[in-house]
Amino acid sequence: MKPENAVRIGAGAGTSDDRLVPALELAERGDIDYLVFECLAERTVSRENLSRSKNPDLGYAPSLHSRLRMVLPACIKNGIRIVSNMGAANPLGGARAARKEAADLGLGDVAVAVVLGDDVSSVVQHRAGLMLIENGEPLESILPKMISANAYLGADVVCEALNTGAPIVLSGRVADPSLFLAPMLHEFDWSYDDTAKIAQGTAAGHLLECTASVTGGCFGWPGKKDVPDLANNGYPFADVTPDGGIVIGKTPDSGGRLDVMTCTEQLIYEIHDPTAYITPDCVLDISGIALTQEAADRVRVSGARAKPRTPTYKVNVGYADGYIGEGEVSYGGIDAVARAKWAAEVVKERLRRQGFTYDDFRMDLIGMSSLHGEPEKRPEPYEVRLRLAGRTHDRKAAHAIGFETRALHMHGPGGAGGACEPRVRDVLAVKSVLLPKNMVNPQVVVEGTL
Amino acid sequence: MSVRVYDLAHARAGDKGNTSNISVICYDAKHWDFLERELTPERVATAFQHIAKGPIRRFPLRNLKAFNFVIENALGGGVTVSLAQDIHGKSLSNVMLAIELPDPDGKRG
């Protein structure tokens, strides 16, 4: 049961490829007030920027259509407001697409509050001296290849969008926990000076941002960490009270489990220094957090602390960095590994004779050493799949890896089977810089009638 | 006698850029001191030497019966450029769980 003065914030997606139906289950029977879809991986905005350059109507997360089509009727009926970063590289385009979905569903004129200002590519263009966090080199080193530059905005501007009253809020790049903190700021009017509450809200957002990862997904281990009905994991929500009280729960009668163990794994996930997890809203300290099982599938979060937010935004800079080519083929039975190793030498020699070179090249024996290396320490399996991969700025060289691997069917050691089609993908690399907040101008515009 | 991390704790790996973080969470709080003594950054570095250049830092989280290991230069240059199959290093938690520790008392989990 939801406490009387609590606001319930549900997690509807934790990645662009996340399952769709559990979000509908939350909207239909989760008694939620907000449904938050977090759909942007590190390079998604870069990829969508490329889509937008080909078609100015595109550039938002393609899954926006299927997600909204599925949940909008239930959300409008139950008065659930939607918050999402599915706007990706084109939040205005995403808003128009969302409004069209609503109209097509017979829901009429559904207004969308759009968060703008995360795109700072024109700002960083003129600041070639900014230092890349990853390697200390100047931004200049990647500027010529830059595809996108987006600041991780905070909860404040998303809260401003909620203040408009629009049923849907769409943004581009916003820090994942901030999407969840925003409804709390909107509902309870918390001040950024009240760092204890900001900390609690940010911790809750961090627990929710990967959906089923806190309800038994990415967790189970047969006999050791069993998860009931793992095929039907429910998505989580947070019950938030005005004093900063947080209890995490999940869709009633769904699969999975929600307990101190699952919450602990998710709480530490992607954290570095636990006393200084930097978001646009605060510097979170989880080292005093207590997780307590209050009831079945309900865990209380208390004791989060924070220091005030920093004066900078983290900016992800996406840039084109060549191609990755891949090929795979299998060997089975006697001497399978020896034949796979010989096959790899054949492919490498073929590539060398054609004059192809690679910035990085890798040979994997899947079934033996493709995940944790050290093939010399592993027992030989009955069958093995050879994988060859290389990174290069020459598309032909990338394609040749898969081409020559497939040709092993005809030209390699005996008994090669099941080669895959040659695979080539564009490398969209991401590095980051810190940009003073006063150089960024987050803002809200409303599409449609309020 | 030895004991594996697996016997005493569960773990999850996360990624940010070229850095992997791996949580190690005790099933029972009574094993936290043992892991603090034995599961040193040096021992973890040895287990990961063929995967990660490091450095490796360990953050204690007694409140969560846990430790957080932050392993730098672990993900083949990072998710966006890595040639690995497991670009996120999700499977690296299992390297941690397989680490063997001396168990002088012969007491298992």
C-alpha cells in the first residue's frame, strides 16, 4: 500500500532496448503517479544526431513510438505523468511524434513540455582547450570528428518542465537519477540547500534507473541467488514522502524479487568513490545508507548524504572514430582448438598480404577465453567458436576481417562451420569534458495546449 | 584450505568509460572483516592482471556489508571502442568471485 502522503514514481525503462510490457503493468496496477523512461546510453545521442542529419524529423529514440503507444492510454486514464529522455538528439521532434501518437490513440491534444539546452556543441566548438577527462588531452584532438556534445542536465530544469502541468515531459540528455529526482522537487518543493533530501531522492533515482536490475534482473544465480518467475520481472517504483523518506517497491503480482541484496547490488552499480558520486544535482555519499526490508518486496532507503552540486556540467562528446569489423566461425571435435588457432593465422596472413592494418586487433576463442582471457590456463572444450575483430579507419579493412573469416569455409583448416556474415559497424566514441554551468542554458518549451 | 570470494559474497560489475567497478557484497556481515583483511587490492590486481592495467582502488562500505573495487583501464578502451565481446565487462564480476583466499580456520561461509 502506498502511504497516504507519498508520491509513487515508477521506472518504465532503463535502456533504449528495455522490455515494454512491465511499464504497462506498472501504469495499470502499480498505483504510480509518475512513469520515468530512461532510454539513453552513452552513445545514443550521437547515433540519433546522425539520424537527425539524414532526416530532420528524426533524432529522438525510435522506441518512443512503441513505448508511448503501449502506456499512454493507461497513463492518461490514471493521471500518470510521463518523464523521459527519449527526446535524445531532437526533443522537439520527439514531442511532435509523441503528440501524434496521442492523437492517433484518440487521446486528443496532449501537451508535451520539452527540455532543451543540453546540446552544447556550438559552445564547445569554441573551447578547444577544454580538457578531456579520460586522457587529459585537449578537446581539440577530437573536435574535427565531433558528432555531438551534450551536457548532462539536472533535475531542476526537468522540474521546471513538470511545473507547466504538461502530462508528458521529454528531454535530451539528463543525468539518469535526475529524471527521478525531478518529480520529487516538483511535488515537495525541495530546495537544493536541503542536501539530505536531494541525497535521498538521488539515491532513489539511482536505484530505479536500471529498472529490473533492482528487482532480480542481472542478479540470479541458480541455487545461490534464486529469483522467482525470472521471466516476468516487475519494474520498480519509489514511494517518496515529503520528509525525504524512500521505500522501493515493485509491481504487485509480478515476478522477480526486491530485497536488501538486490538493492545493494544496484546501489553500488557504476559508483566509483562511494562518498562522491557526482550528479548535476549533488555529490552523493552512499557510505551511510541503510537498506531495510520493511515488508515483502519493500525496502526502505535511509541515511543518504550529499554535498552541494558542483559548478560544472559533465558533457559527453561523441565523435566518429573509424570502424570495427568482425568475423566468426566454429570448429568442433578432435583438435578443434588447434584448427581454430591455425584458422586465425590464415586470416591474419590474408589481411597482411592485402596491406590492411588495424589500430587494434583481437582473436577470441569463444567457449574458452573470449570473456576472461588466459586461453593457456583453460581446458580445451569439445567445440570452439573463433572470433576475429579489428578496429581501423579503413572501411574495406574492417569488412575484410569478416570476409576472410567466412572464406575459411572453403580455404581454411578442415571442418569450419557456421561462419557469420561479415560485420562492420561505425565506431561512435565518447569522451567527456566539464563545462561551467553558466555556459549552458537549460530551458523549457511547451508543445500543444495546456 | 582455501575459500573463494564466491563462497562468502555476491558481486556485480558496472562500467563507466574504460573503468570497471565491481561490488563485493557479503551474504553475512560476519565475513566482512575477513574480506577486508584478505581481499586486498593487490590480490585483486593479481587476478585481473591479464585483463586490466589498473590502478585498482578498494572502497569499504561496511554499512552495506560490501566493498567497491574500482578497476581502471579494464574495458579495452571503453564501451564505445572496445573489440571485446563483453564490451561492458558485465562478466568480470565472475573473475572476482573466483578469487581464492586463504582460510586458516578452515571455516567456510
